[in-house]
Amino acid sequence: MRGMGPTLLALWLMACGTEGPDLAEIPAGVWSGPDARVTVAASGAEFAFHCGAGSAPPPLTLDSSGRFDLAGSYELQAGPEPYRQQPARFRGRVRDQAMTLEVRLDDGSLARGPSELILGGPEPQLRRCR
């Protein structure tokens, strides 16, 4: 029995696999709310807001609680200055057909949100600020 520990461990790893759990992805489609739209595809996510926009490349993974934290870029599309993309985090949670979303710049400041969106919801009437 003394030499069984490594053998049992090896059998257990083979049975369970050495890969981590499969992570779910944000369902593809158009998510809409009163102040935001998110288009999710295999190529990444595109975000549209009143006077702003952003994007995040794949993977668009969800943890076991349906939360996401995506690295991407955001630009405020208002004011006299030229638009400038800034590194940002797109964070939120997906439950069934509903998403909560907020956008934080790399300095931690809140750029947008929280926004409530629905998969396949009505198209928002987003304002252009220029």
C-alpha cells in the first residue's frame, strides 16, 4: 500500500483530465439596453454607448458564476479633443438572457455603467455627441 500514492494520483489525474474546467463564453448576439449595445461574436465584442465606444478581443469567458472581466479599449466620443482610445476593463455578469455591464478605465475610474442589457432586446437610441 505504501507505493500506491503516486499510482493512485496518476490514475485520478488521467480520469479527471489535467485541463482546467471548460469556461463558458458570453453568448453571441446583440445585447441591448436603454444606454448601451454590445455585439458579441467569435471575433470579440464591440460596445456602443451614448457618446462612447469600445472593443474587447476574445476570449470572452464567463466564470462559474457568470461573471466576466475583459481587457479592451474604450474611447469617449465627445468634446472638442480628438477621440483617444484608452485601455479599459469591461466587467459584469450574465444570467440567462440578461447582462449587467460596467466599463472601468485602467486608472480604476468608472467610464460607463452599470448598464442592464438583454440578449436580443430592442435597439437602443444612442446619442452621437459630435
